[in-house]
Amino acid sequence: MLFSLLVTLREGIEIALVVTILLGYLRNINQTRHFREIWIGVAAASALSLGFGVVLEITSRELSGRALETFEGVTMLFAVGVLTWMVFWMKRQSAGISRDLRYQIDTALSRGSVFALAMLAFSAVAREGFETVLFLFAGSTNATSGTQFWVGGAAGFAIAGAAGVVLYYGAARLPLKQFFLASGIAVMVLAAGLLANGLSELHEAAVITDLGSRPWDTDSYLPMTSTMGKFLHTVLGYDSAPTFGQIGAYWAYILTVLTAYLLWPLSRPPQISRVAAERETNDAKESLIATT
């Protein structure tokens, strides 16, 4: 439950943030009639993401034995790669995401393209949606309880949706830098567990023939079949008798990726259009006049 909650909370916040920026800017420039295009893009992206999830689920149910273990192992490793890239990408983009989206809205409106507005929302939500589905599917293979896993996912989206409403109406401001830093670290810990689990799946499928010996076995103290063992296996990649390959991969990933993430510089905010610049200047002038 904690695994799916953390995943959908982070990804849901990112989706809510993008949608809030799009709708809020359209409201500020008196273009609320284009809300419809934004929601069409969001709905289309959501439907496509769900379809991707259905394909993954159907594929896994059609497989068995070594083929299933191989599919799950490859999916886990692919999820680790995608999520790692997305965490770094979001850190680079977070500094100027609002200005970049406003620039794209101005460009679409200046060209009179409502399709571009829908595609703007679609591309942003689909990116996060595919990432969420991939991460959830990879984590669900080791979930202790299917019901609790999906309840946790639904709860994460619900909280993110509520946060989006609050942000849209300006009732609070989300500390984006702190949020993405903390959630990024949490995602990397989850990804490290997926990496260890993925290697284990591929080893059991005989795709990887040798991961080294097993230096310890804690099954008598914390068995993999226990509730806590399954929980730690899903969230942290716990294995009562891990191989040297799993241990090395886990800590190499954590130390390397975490260090790179903390040192990764933020990107400079992108240049904005002349229309957006004029609007910001006028807003500043109006604000100054109102206070004098």
C-alpha cells in the first residue's frame, strides 16, 4: 500500500501541477472557453495510460513459468531506467515549468490552434500516466495484497487531486523544490528495490545465470512469506537471502544515482514570448498602481 501510495502521490501531484498551471493561466488571460480542450487532452491521456496498463496486465496473465519471470524482470528493470530518467528530467524542468507552459499556451493561442492546447495537456499527462502505470505494474508483482495495493494507489491520486484543487484556487502554495527533492529521493529508493527484485526474477528465469553467492540468510528471523517480509520486499527490495549481485546493484544504484541527483543543477527558466512578457509587465504595473 505504501509503495503505490508514494508512486501515485508523486505522479499525481505532477499531473495536478501541470493541469493547474494550464487552467490557471487560461483563467488569468480570460480564455476560460478553452478549458474544454485542456480537459479533452487530460481525458485522452488518462484513457491511453489505462490502456497501456491493461496491455501489461493481459500480457502477464498470458505468460507463465520462466516466460512470466522474464517479462516481470525486464519490466522492473525498464521501469527503473524510465523512472530514473524522469526524476532527473523533472528536477531540470521544475524551475521553469510554469513559464514554459505559459509560453506554449501563448504560442497555441496566437496561432489559433485549439488542437495544440489539447495536445499540450495530453503530452504532459500521458508522460506522467505511462510512468505511473509502469511503476505500479512493476511493483504490483510483489505486492502483499492486491486490494491494499490499489487502495493505496487510489488514495495517492485522491490526495493529489485535492492538492490540485487547493493550488488552483490559490488557497496554498506547494513548496515545489522541497517536494520534488523529497519525493525524488523516495522514488529512487523504490527504484533500487525494483532493481534488486528485477535481477532476482531474471536469475530465477535463468536469463542471468550467476549473481554470486548468498552471504547471509535471515529467513528464520524475517521470512519472505511473512506480511512484513512481503512489505519490505515490495518497498525496499528485501530478500532474506540476497546474492552479492543484488546487494552490489542495490547500493551502487542508491549511492551513484542519489549523489548525481543531489548535485544535478537546475535548468535556467526558458525564454518567454513577447505576449507573455507584456502580460507580466502589465500585471506588475497594475500591482504597483494598486498599492500606491
